[in-house]
Amino acid sequence: MNMKAKLYIDSEKSIIKVEGNPSEALHLLVCAIAQTLEGLFPHSLEERMAWLTALLYRTVRELNKGNKENDDED
């Protein structure tokens, strides 16, 4: 697959910059997450799945930040 999307991560500034096709860029992000989890937990699928669940939960919370209508904690 010849992707033209680019994903730049500046961990010092907590910035992620994306260029190109959104679908390809998200694919790059998914691959980066998968590789990171596999590197951190090479022998534990259960741990990788637990962290993936936590990442999904935190992503939803981040997307809802500032949207008090959808805040389940109230």
C-alpha cells in the first residue's frame, strides 16, 4: 500500500500533525498504536486489549470535553 498521508508526533509539545487523506492518516495512527502496545506488552494480548479499551474510552471523553449535554458523570 502506497500511502501519501503523514503523521508527525511532537511528544515534547504534545502535538500531533496530520497531512493527507483522513482514512490513510487514521490507518497510520492505528498502526502506531498497535505497534506501541505490542512493544509494551509483547506476550499479553489481554493487557493490550485492556489498554486499547482504556484508549478508546479516553478518546471518547476527549471528544466530549466541553460538551456538558453528553457528560454521564452529572
